[in-house]
Amino acid sequence: MTSELNDPGVEPVTGIDDVPDGAVPDARLSRAEVELDQDLEAYQPPTPRAVAATRRAWVRPLIGFISIVVAIGLIWEGAKWIGGDPWDVSSILGIPVSIVHTPPFEWKPVNDINLPHTWLIVESFFATDANGETLFQGLLGAALFTFRGAILGFFLGATVGMVLAIVLIHVRFLERALLPLLVASQTVPIIAIAPVIVVGLKAGWLSIAIVASYLTFFPVTIAAIRGMRSADPRAFELLRSYAARDRTVLWRLRLPASAPYLFTAFKIGATASVVGAIVGELPSGIRDGLGGTLLTAMQYYSIQPERLWAAIAMSALLGIGCFMLVVLAEHWTLRNYRPTEPGAAA
């Protein structure tokens, strides 16, 4: 059949990726490609989640998060009630109250300077400055500035991590040589590296993104290596039986199998990029982001401690927001994904 379909001067095609320019495909090769697509589809069939189960998956973490925040607030105020400074409260969030209390103990870590009352922190968000701008508006603008550096650093670090993982997967001696160095790079404190990058490059907010990418690339690299080796060994054998090239194995098997691992790393990287962006702002002299806001609030901490805690709260909210963006992307990307039993390294 091969001699009937191919020109006499063209060598018969034997591999799935070996069709040269000008050659007539072998009929057996065409059938093999169709069978390969069918086998891969059967290997991981789509299983859409039920709507009710999806809603429960969102409601339970939300309830748990709110419960933890309330518990922290109760513990916070409970510690101040037992060992803080004397209470003389006339209003809470604008509501007139009368609370006079003298704690039985005196614990310096929970005094009004170290731990201001939670409602004072909330009220500080709505305090206005000389320009009529609330603290919340200022913090929101600072958060957006920091988000710009964090999101760029996240994508930069994720790209570098993916490229490194693909190279290390296919070149084993590089993996043995470079992986210990990658691990060692994460033992250096980011607060020591940030000034070198920011001052050395003098690239403004772009250098902040580079600092953020430093904290992002490592978890992506490790998760991608683990994920690209997690597919069922039978799937690897199937592709090898069709003489598939490494490129085909990468795109059709390794990357789809690594998706759950990658999104776990992306969640870590998203929050780490926020930390990296804030730390990168400290030596840069840029005061438009949350890093500069935190430095300014620290200077007035002794007289307005609630402003520093408000900036800390906004930083935490930014990290949570970046985390939730990755969660949304994960739910949309893996909406038809069905987990398979873990495979051996290939």
C-alpha cells in the first residue's frame, strides 16, 4: 500500500512527526494519528462537575475564611480585655457605647500601641487627610501600583520556571547539576537580594517586578517538573509506540498532566509575587506602592498605630485577591479535568 500512495522517489514515512515536505502521507500513519487522538481522549475523558457541588466548593471556603477572621478578632480583643490597657470606649464604628474596664493583668505585647482595637483599624480606613482623601482611597491606589509590579513579576517568574522545567525534564544531567543551585538560591533572604537588583538595575518599577519574579519561578519550576512526570506510564508507552517526538509528548501529554501541579504553584507564586513587589519597593525610593505606605506608617506608628495595621490589612487583601484570581483561572481551565492515578517518572 505504501508504494501505491507514495511517489517512487520519496522514502516511506514511518513516524508520526516525520512527514517531510512534499511527501505523501502513508495511509497507516493517518490511521495511527486518528487512533492516537482517540486513545488520548479516552485516557482523560471530560467529566463536568455538578453545579451544586461547585457552589458548595465555593461556599465552604468562604464560610471558613470568615470564621477564621472573626475568631482572630475575638482572640485579639479577648487578649486586650484580659491583659491590655484600661478600656474607656465611648463609640464603636460610630455607634455610641459606654465601656469602662480595667484588665486584671498587664501584658505589654497587647497594649494599645502594639495591638490597637480592631474597630479603630476599621475606622482608620475612612479617616480623611488634608486633601479630603480617605486612607482607604490612598491604600487602594497603592495596592494597584504594587499589583502592577506583582502581576508582571508573576508572569515573568512563571515563564522562567516553565522554561527551566522543560529543559530540565529533557536534559537529565542539567537537572542533577542545576536543581541544587535552584534550591540554594531560595535560601538567600529576599531582603538582601532586593537592594542589589533595584539599585543595580535602576529600572524603576520594572526592577520591582524582577524581585517579585525571583520568588515566583522556583515553585513553578519544581511543580512543573513533578507534574510533567505524573502522567500514566501507559500513556507514555502509547505515544512511544507511535514514534512520537518529545515535542508531541510535551504538548499532548506532559503539559496537560502537569496542569493541577502548575496551578498549585501559581497560587503560591501569586501571593509570593505580592511579597516580592512590596519588598522590592522598600529600597527603590518609590513611595507610590504599599511598600512606601508601610514605611510611612511605621514612622508614625507610635501615635497612629492603626494606620500601619490598615496598610498591613490592605497588603493581605491584595495577596488574597491575587490568590483568588489564580483559583478562578484554575476552575475555568480544569473544569473538565478528571484526576488520574499517579504515574511513575518518565
